[in-house]
Amino acid sequence: MNLFLILLFPLIGFTINGFIHLKSAKSGAKASAKQTGVIATLAMFASFFVSAFYYLQFSGMAESSRLIEQSLFTWMNLGSFNVDFALRLDSLSLLFTLVITGVGSLIHLYSIGYMSEDESPARYFAYLNLFCFMMLNLVLGATMPHVFLGWEGVGLASYLLIGYWHQDVEKVGAGQKAFVMNRIGDLGFLIAMFITYKYVGSLDLMVLQKATLNPAIAATIGFLIFFACTGKSAQIPLFTWLPDAMAGPTPVSALIHAATMVTSGIYLLNRISPLLLQSPEVMSVIAMVGVTTAFVSAIIGCAQKDIKKILAYSTVSQLGFMFLACGVGAFDAGVFHVMTHAFFKALMFLGAGSVIHALHHEQNVFKMGGLRKKLPITTFTFVMGWAAILGLPPFSGFFSKDEIIIQSLHSPHGNQILFIMALASALLTAFYMTRLLVLVFFSPSRMEKETEEHVHESPLTMTIPLIVLAILSLVGGFMHHSEGGHQDSINIIIASVVVALVGAAFGFFRYRKFDKEEITNAFVEQGLGFDVFYNKFFGNGVPALAKGVSKWVEELFVQNTIRFCSWMVQFSGNVLKSFQVGSMQAYLLMMVVLGLVLLIWVLQSMMQGVFFYGK
Amino acid sequence: MMLVVSCTVFLIGLMGVIFRKNLLIVLMSVELMLNAVNLSFVTFSKMHNSLDGQIAVLFVMTVAAAESAVGLGLVIALFRTLKTADSDQIQMLRD
Amino acid sequence: MENSQQLTAMLIWPVLGSLIAWFVPKASQRPYALFISAVQAALALYIVAPVIQGGSTLQQNLPWISDLGIQLNLKLDVVSAWFVLLSGVVSFVVLGMKGQWFRRNARLYTSMAFFLVFAINTAFLSSNLIVFYLAYEAVFIPMILMVGIWGSSTKATAVFRFFLMSFLGSILMLVSIFYLSYFHFTKTGAFSANLDDILKLDLVGNPAMPWCFAGFFLAFAIKVPLFPFHGWLKEVYVNAPTPATIWMSAILSKLGVYGFIRFVGPLFPETILAVQGALLAVAAFTVIYSAFLAIQAKDPKALLAYSSISHLGFVMLGVFTLGKAGRTSAIVLSVSHGLTSAILFYLYHLVTERKEDVSLDSYSGLSKKYPVLFVCLFFAVLSSVSLPGTFNFVGEFMVLMSAYPVSALCTILAGIGVIFGAVYMLRFYQRLGFGPTADGETAGDIAGFDLVVVILILAMVIYFGFQPAIFFGGMNNV
């Protein structure tokens, strides 16, 4: 079995669908969603089976020897600098690979139904396959540039998919925002690579893991990579792109902006965990940023009205939990939460997609309600996801989230502040998720009559993934052996479950009978001013600065210098032109006068004996 | 003595070329300058007892004849097109 | 070092092409131009290939005005090889472009094009400074004619400034060259402007060297261009017909880069080391500064022009590291920038051909009408924003990598330019391709020769993005 096969299938899918799209776009005929979707889904399933094969192979091996490497070709090679295009599979990347291909396949399958009426499904599926290809590069790459290839590649795919409906300028703008904000983070990655090469002498991730570095340098590299992760994983300060990214089709939000791409930050932090452990300062920064993000976005989430935005802020919040886990040194717990989160958040997004599909692209939760009877499967699976994100036992979120909360207090890097903020975020999460659930499925209907009549349960291709993910959300927690043996762990677990129930109860009773639109605080709804600030500062600032540069430096200085040069040339020309009077006799006079001057000068020089060397 | 005369004549010719307006007089002044040069040639030839100077004079006279013929022709042609022989009116060297 | 007769063939063939063009009927000028340039490209490949693979050097000396030290000293080594090959390929691409230049004064166009190829090749091959200077100046003749005859309406100022700035710089270079040649005379008793001869002299500590450096620097800094010598560029690029724009951005700017690598570096090691910090800062600043200009540009062609300056800032950053790694990466980036910018201008020309209106705001949603064209354009844009997996990424990454140990600050500054690159290039693409599509007739998607050439170049851009080893291989051998 060849590791490259995992990458190859999505690549093939991308190529085939890409050509189908071009062909249909040229001829004007619409490509069939079923046909292109099946190609893309099969590619993902094939990739999943290869990964599953490796899973079986790994489970038969001793834990320390679970490592497969495969070098494909030499990429960049200059003097002592050598980067191979190599794949490396270990337990960490295998877990991510399984999530990407597994959840990815389900979402591809779901998309067949969701995109059935779209204009250019081939393009959609090509992008989706491209995304998976790049994401797999990210987790399988053995060297930093290779990871960076995936890192920027998923950014590209995300850009394309957010702006998938590119006739709408706003959606394209959201895509661009995501791409540019990610690139700001990517600069950190780039510089981290330069520093790594300077001090480690290799860009191989394994070498970096084992390197013993000067603490200051380890901290710098760690911090820069963390900065890159805040971009990709939507943490403070670079998180505002994710809610906007909801402009893309809903399955895309489920796959890219919930289950896989946004968790790549956690992957990378895990990869360099030995390095991070060398610098406690960076660890505490990561933990603080993580928990602050979790808390802040949970607050913002409480004031959202768009079903997808609520889920988006919830994703940011959950990612904050994962960063908290990494920051307190509980890397395993972080990765575990990546997996369970992939299950339940993908489930909830797909459920939301099912609702949106049924309501013909209505996304405001205050214009829904009472969908429980019309969408039984969606409702049932959504409740499973809700239970999982709240952390109710025995759902998967219970295991992963509680472990993070325990570790935030008990790990050597943890402290009370982190613990209390984590609990508070859990409380808020329970509140707004219940708010969402109740408003959409259980409260009295606030839909318009006409919409209400057309509501129907989604087709089988959409409900099967929902059911599978619901099962995974239920049992996913048992795939991991928790080592938590601390004496008051049980108290913390009880506390967190109680907190979740309190939040849920509050949400339930507040929104159970809601029949009008809630008036939320506009400041909170717009993201606590982050977005406004960025828009003012960067969105307007950079173009203004560019205009200023062009006006004051370019026009005033550079262009005027040139104008001055050309003016000088013309001026001197004009001055000299005035000697050209046209009268032959005037020229003659000038000639004679100048000749006399010259003659006198020469004679004078001769007398002083300097004209000829000899005298 | 003869050199002083030749110098004076040459300068008179030069002034004539530069300051006289009529092209015919300008041409005559050119002849005057040439003849001043011829005079100094002959003088020098006498002083140095060599014939080189006198040969040069013959050359100069030949060329002067040819030159005045061409010059006159040009002046007439100019007069025909511009209806004037005043050098101030002829500024075709400009532009 | 081998003595090779092949090098003169590189010069004679375009001269023949230029002359015979006058006898070819107007209608068949384009096939004729394509044929000549294809042979030229093939010839370049044939001659260059062993040099690139083996790292050997070809040489050929022909006497000319030997008393004054002016000889045809042709020399092809790994450094010049890539530039020669690039100019061969780009010339082929450019001459395939259909447009008004083949309708109006077609003979003059073809003839001038090959004269340009001749001058470029001479400049890249000559190691005699005076011959280099002559070729360097000769490039102006076809360039100015092209902008003047086939350029857009406001071309007069553009041509004048172009000439003025370039001439101002290179005349000082000529003075420096004369000095060097004269210096050779005072030391050995014979004039020589051959680089190899001059390098044998002991130039270290000579007080005139900083002045000579200034002369060379000005000439090449204007050509590349570096901030603040870029003022001429926008007007010229925008007003020039697209073939001339491609030639300028893909190859003529590389004359400046090449000049820095080939002449300035070896001749003035002392001076350049003394001002290295300032040079790196200027290069990094050029990246950021022109990115800002690109962000606010209204005319797409001006945007591409500024983006071209920005990338050349990266190239110069690599050159000014003064290390081998930086220099090699700079050459790699030069080639990739040549291909990328050529293809960007080419595709933009194809867009304007279909919709003749030149403001970013007047385009919208064209990707729906011309899907294949815009897919190609998107790949070109990706290469321009140096996404990993494209050739530009390899170049920019290696440049920054080798610049980091020399100056971390300048590297970070230039790195910020990468972010801005994404901002303006995406804006460029989005304004053209995305947004509501206006109804109306379509002029037909990209097809035929255009499509073949574009795909060929894009394939190269992506292939070398993963397999750039051939670039580094030959240079590792040196």
C-alpha cells in the first residue's frame, strides 16, 4: 500500500470534476450534480479506505513504531538546504487523516443532495476535492514547507468555496477576507521556517521536535507558529473571518470551517509540542488566548440570529477550548476534542443545512420554529449533536470537554482563572446552543405560511450522513482512554455537567414560548467591536494609506523628480535654442568672438608655459 | 609693413562679412579676406625665399574664383526666391 | 571553458530574422515571426542545455576595435544561460500574440522585435562592458518605436520619460566603463573593457570605485527598477502595446538584475558590502511600496505593473544578500517572475481584446462568459501571489530564506509584501472575473494558439513549482 494513494484519489477527483466543469461551462450545459458528486464522493471514500487500512496496520504495531515515511521526490535543494517532498504518517496524522477522509466522505455525500439544484456542481465538487487534497498534504507533510503547501492550499480552497457563489460580490469579499487574514498568520509560519532553518539547520518537523534549542529561540518559533495557528484556527486576534466565511454553502462550513481546516492549528501545535513545552511563556499565552477566545465568542454567540453564525461562533469557542488544552499541556485532550468536535459540529452544521435547504435559504432562527414535526430525522440528530456539545454523558463531548476542563485546573500549566473562564464558557455554550435548538425545532412556528407549506424532510443522501454522524457523536467519546485519575476529577465533572444543565435550562425556559424577534445588543451581535475595528483600521486604513503613499510619496516625490528632470532637459534646450537666431552673420560673429577668446587664452597659457608640457 | 597692410585688409573684409547687409558686399568682403591672405602668403614667400607661398596663392586664387562663381549663383537664386539680398531678411537657418 | 562557435549563431539568427522580415509579405508576418522565434528558442535551448546541466562555460572571442579594448567577448555560463533561455521562450510567446501590431506597420514590428531579441541576447552574452553597454542602449530603439507607434494615446510623455530616465542612468555607466577601461590601460598599457581582464586587476581600495559603482548602480536600479527610480515605469507599461509590456517586465527588467549579478557584484565587492544594509532596505522597501501602489491602482495594467516591481524587489533582495544561495534564488525568481508576469499580461490582453475598457470598476463577472480564460488567469494569479506549489513560491521562499540570516528585518518587511500581494492580486481577479455577469454577446473563449501557449507556460509554472531541481542542480555544480 502506498501512502500517496491517500492524496491521489482526491487529486484525481479534482482533475476529473475540473474538466467536467470546464466542458459544461463552455457548452453551456449544466453538469449533473449526481454524476459529479458521485465521482467526488467515491474519491473520498477510496481515500478513507486507504487510511482505514493504515489504521488497521497501526493497531497491530507497537505504539513506538507507528511511523511510516515515504519520500516522493526532492523539492528544493540548494547547497546544504534540502527539502524533500515527503509524506509521514504517525498516530497524530492518522487520526486527522481518518477524520478528514471519514467526515469528508460523509459531507461529500451530503453535498450531492444539498447542491442538487446548483448551477455548476462540478466546480463545487472539484473545489471540495481540492480542499481535501490540500488538507491531507497539511497533515501528512513531513517537512515544514510541505505543511505550508497544505496550509496555504486549504486557504485557497476555502477562499474559492466561501466565494463559491461568485456572482455575489459580498460573498467573494468574505472569501478574500478569510484568505488575507489567513495570510497574515501565514507570515508567522514563514518566518518561523526561516528561524528554524537558521538555528536547527533543517525544516524536517521530526528534527525540529527533537532539537534542543536556546529557550528564547524555541519561544520565538513557538510563538510565530502559534500566531499562524490563530489565523487558520480563528483565534483572537484573527478570528473575525470565520463568521463571515458562512457565506459559503453549508456543507463547506461543516467540512472546512468546523471539522477540518480550522483544526489544523491544533494539529500544528501538537506537532511542535516538544518545542512548546520548552517555553512556559508561550504555553501560557496559548492557554490564555484559547480560553479568552472561547469566552468572548460564546458571548457573541448568544446574540446571533443567523443559524450559521451561531454555529460559527460556537466553533470559534470550541477551538478556543482546544487551544486551552494545548496551552495547559494536555495535547492529547486537544486532539481528542478535535475529533469529537468534528463529529458533532459537522452534524450540527449539516443539520442546519438540512433546515436551510428545507426553508429555501432562510437562515434567521427567529423565522423558524416548530420544525420538530416536519423534520423528524434532522431534529433527532440535531439533539444528539446538542447533547454532545453540552457535554452530557455519555455523549462524546462529555469525555473530551471535561478532560480539558479538568486539565485546565490540574495540569502543571493550569490555574484557577483558566478553569473558571472555561466553566463560564461552557455555561454560555449550553445557553446559546439550547437557544438555537429550542428556537428552531421546539418553539411555536414563526414561519411565513407559504414557506411553511413547502417544508419537507431532506433526501436520503442528506439524512444518511446525519445519522452516521449522530452515531459517531454518541459513541465517539469511547474511542479514547482517559487517564484522568485525579481525586477531585469527579467533582469537576459533576460541576461541569451541572453548569451545562443550568445553562440549558435557562435557555429552554427563556425561548420555549418565544414568538417575536429578540432584540439583541447590536454591539455584541457585531462581534464586540473586533470586526468594526479591523474594518476601520485595516479595511479602510490600508487603502487610505495606499492612497496617501501614492499621493504624497509617489506623486509629490517620485513623479515630480521625473518631471523636474524632463523639465530641466526642456529648459536647457530652450536656453540653448535662444542662441540659434538663424542669421548667418550672427553665427559668424559668435565664431569670431569665441575664436578670439580661445586665442587669447591659448596665448596666455603659452606664456605661462603650462600649455605645452615641454616648457 | 606688408603684413600690417594684409592684416588690416583682412580685418576690413571680416567686418564687411559680419556687418554688411547686402549679400553681394558680403561676397566681395570674402574676396577681400582671401586677397589679404594672398598678400601675406606672398610676403612670407619673399621673406623666406621659398616658392611654396606663391604656389599656395595660385591655389587660393583658383578656389576663390570657383567660390565666387558658386557664391554669386547662390545669391542670385536666393534673390529670385526671396526677392531680397538683405542678409537680415534671410533666416532660414532657424527652425 | 570551451571555445564555441554556437554563440554567434544566437546573435546572427535574429539579425537575419530582422532583415528578412522586410521582404516577407505583410499577411504572413505572424507565421514568419513565429517560425523565427521558435527556431531561436530551440537554438537557445540546444546551446544552453549542456551549460545548465553540466555547469560548464562556453566562450567565444571575436575581434572588433581591439585597440580600444572593444571586442565581442561572448560568454555563456549558468547565470546568463537562464536569462538567455527565458528571453527565447518569452519572445516566442510574445511574437505569437495577435493584435494591431500585425495589422499596422507589420514589417517594422517584426523587424524591430528581432532586433530587440538580438540586442537582448548580446547584452546577456557579452562580457565586454562596452559591447554590453551598446546592446543595453540598443534595446531602447525597438522599445521606443514600439511604444511610439503601437502604444496608446498618451504615449508621448511616457516615451520621453522612459528614454530620459534610462539614458540618464546608462550614460553614467558608460563613464564608469571608460574609467575601468582606462584604468586597465594605466596598469597594463592596453585598453580592455573585458570583464575578465578588469577583474584581474587589483581594484580594492581604489578611491574611484564608489563612483563607478554609483554609475553602474544607477543604470541598473532604473532598469529593474528599484525605489525611487521606478517613476518612469507605470506610464510606459500602461501605454505600451502588450508585447512591449511583456518584453519590458519579463526580460528588460532582468537586464538590470543580470547587470547587478554579473557586473556590479564582482567589480565592486568592497563598495557593495559597505552599502549592503541600505541596498537590502531599498529592496525590501520596494516590495512594500509598490504593493501599496498596486493596492490603489485603478487601471489593471498599472496594477500588474506595480506588482511586477514588487516581485522584482524580492529578486533584488536575493541579489543583495551577496551570498551564493541568495543569488541562485534570485535567478530562479527572475525566471519564474518572467514567466508569470508574461502570462499575466498576455491573459489580461486577451481580456481587454474581448472588452475594450480599461478601468477595474468597469469589469464584472467575466469568468462566467470565458471560463477557460479565467481558469488560466486564476492559475497565473496564484503564481503571482506565490502560493506554494507554483514556481514563484519556490523563488520567493528561497530568496526570503537566504535573506533571513543576512537581515531579519528586511525579510520580515518583504514578507509583509506577500500579504499585500494577496490583497491586490485577488482584487484584480475578483473585479474582472467575479460579480454579476452582464448580459450580452460573448466574444468566444480563449482558443487556438493562445490557449496552447498559455497552458504550456502554466504547465511550466506548476511543474517547476514542484521540480525546481534543474535550476538548483546546475548552480550547485558551479
